[in-house]
Amino acid sequence: MGNFYEILNRYSGDIMVLNYENFLQNPLPVIKRKPNLDRLKKNAIYHATKSASEAGAAGSADAPDSIVRVLNNRQFGLGERHGPFMRSTVCRINNHFRPNAFVDTVQKCDMKVFCGKFTGDGNQFITASQDTMIRVYDSSQCQYRLQRTMEAKHVSWSILDVDFSPDGQSFVYSTWADAVFVASLDNLSSDGIQCLYLNSESQKLGVFSVCYSSCGKHILCGANYGYMFAYDLNTACCTLKAPISTERPDVNAVGFVDESSNIFFSGSDHGIIKLWDRRCMNESNPEAVGKLVGHSDGITFIDSRNDGRYIISNSKDQSIKLWDLRHMSPSTTRRNMHYRNWDYRWDDVPKRFFNAPRTLSGDTSIVTFRGHKVQKS
């Protein structure tokens, strides 16, 4: 969760731009309002993050940063507990001293790269793109070295999402098809790809989000027409096929909140995040156990801290929100879509998103971050 902490630690810092040429053509917006941290400072995650990133680092929390002081403390063995540097010291160095204004290009592809994921240990990185190629890189060192490639099969238009298994030995990818596809890293031939059929009734199914459970026994999918699917790898069958609402918005993000694999979330184009419990879910009439209202446009991505408490979400309304799952939005909260008159695949982002005048009713998010752009599909 390094990215998670980096977001929390850099309230007013620079945002890393992954495509510098695109940044020059589309500069980041000017944000006139700083994030309101009042609610965040009352939450336990604020104090835990502050302690992890400041306590025992370069002098006191109020002392000016000094790389010399950090090195001296290491030389004289001050506060050493976890190797050459304490974890808090490493975090402080990463946030304040490491250059991050520019990013090296690992590889340039001829077609769009839609997704990429690390293994749990961070030693491998996998990408999937519109050219139907899956590429696996060795990310254990500073240089990303291409290890192997595989041409995916049954790809319609593009590979849409990809995820590593918890043990890092296999991966799953999705596309516009009534199935998701699993392959082993030891056998990256087309013959080694296994099709997991979802038995959808839709004529044209697109699985926009796919992920493994922490136990590695289940695969969760989010698709168009508002559908979620769960596939049991032990029984080789689809165990869940349910729409998240009668409006049937595209489900762009799904995932599990912790290692139990029972509680999972969904985020879709109606801008609401929903929490689901498999233990009490009626597939014929599914009802969420909670919802999080606060985004004013569709959800594009959600990530969990994997502790059952915190998730972070990204939206087409050009904001990132941090949520505490112990504080759901009131069940009576309703949110109407006001900004559906633009399409982020080709339209410019409406300027009203960048300095939103007010918080939506029922918004229980801990803090809202702005300053990046979500402007392409």
C-alpha cells in the first residue's frame, strides 16, 4: 500500500505525471481550494500514518528535513529497529527526498495499454493492451526487464483488465466476452489459456474489472449492464451473477475489502460505491449491506487497504476520496446524476469539477483530493 500512504502523506505535494508529453499538452488544473482535513484528523488512519512517516525520522516532526541528519542517525545507530533505516525514515525519504518529477519510459507500445498490476511482493509487473499482448516484467530491480510475452486469445477490441493470483503464479484477464481467461506464468502459450464462462444472458458482455480473492479461490468480475459475477475456481462454476441495481450502470471497479473474501465492493457509472456480503446475499434480489455516496460522476477505480476498514476511490468527477467503511452513507441518501452531458472518452473535462462548490448530501468520505485528470477511457 505504498501508493495509499503516499497520497495521505502528500496533501499538498506534486502529483507524479506518468506521461510527460501528454502533461505538456494537457497541464494539470489549478486547484484553488486545499483539501479539508478536519474529518481526516479525527480518524485513526491520520494518526497512524503520521506516526509511521514522521516519528523517529529526521529529528522531530517539526524539525527541518535534512538528509545529513538521516545519514548521521543511521551511522550512530539511533533508533534502528528494522535494518539500516527505520520504516518511518524510509517513508520520509521517499516522500521528501526522492526525485519524482519525471518517469522513465519502460517500453513504448504501438497501441494503448489499458492496465497493469504488480504481484503481491512487487517483484513482477504485468500489462495488457489493445494489441492483444500480455507482457510480464521483472520489477524486482530499478530497471523493468521484459521477461516474457503472450498473445491473448478471444480478445475483442482490447484486453480490459488483468490481475495476478495471490501466489503470483498465474493471472486472469478480461475482454468483451462472456468469459474471463486464466493463464499460468509457467505456460504462456495460447494453448495454456483456460476459459471461465460466466453464462451471461447479455448479447455483448464486457468485463471491465476482474480480481482474485485473497485466498485465490474466487474471481470477482464487474461488467456492463450493471452485472457482477463471481467464479469459484475449485468447483469450476459461476457462483454469482447479479445486477447491482435496476438502473444497470456499467460496473467499472470491483474488489475485496480484506482477506476473508466475503465482503466486496463495486463502483459504477452511477457514482455510488456499494458494499456486499456474500454470506447474506440473495442472487435473485441482491441488496447491498451499505453504500458510499459522495462522487458526482462515475467511479473509475477503487483500491482497498485490505484491513476491512479503508478504501480509496477515483472518479470521473476528477476527485479521489478516502473512505472509512465503518461510516456508511445514510440508507435514505439519494444522488441524482447532474453531469452526464459529457463523455470522458473524447470530451474535455468540465471545469466545474476541479473546484467543486459543495459537498454532496450524505458524503461520509474522510477526505477528498483533487489535482489530477481523468480524461480518457
